[in-house]
Amino acid sequence: MGIHYDYKSTKGNKLMEKQAKRERKLAEKKAKRLAKEGPEKRRTYIKTIRS
């Protein structure tokens, strides 16, 4: 019967897993970016506003 037999029955689960994986990756990227550049960007932004 192969993969075509159960494609529709597992499609929803696979899509939910892919979306969760995508969101987890984006959250990790965002956390990494904020940890790396967060405080520096705030300081430069505050300096430009006050100047």
C-alpha cells in the first residue's frame, strides 16, 4: 500500500509538527539574536534620541 495509503490520515499531524519545529527554530534564533545584540542596540537607540 505504501506511503499513499496513509498520506491523508497523517498529513495534519505532520503539518503541526513542521509548524512547531519552525516556530521553535524562530524562537531560538530570536533569543540568540537578542542575547547577542540586545543591550547594544538599546544603548545606541537611547543615545540617538537624547542627542
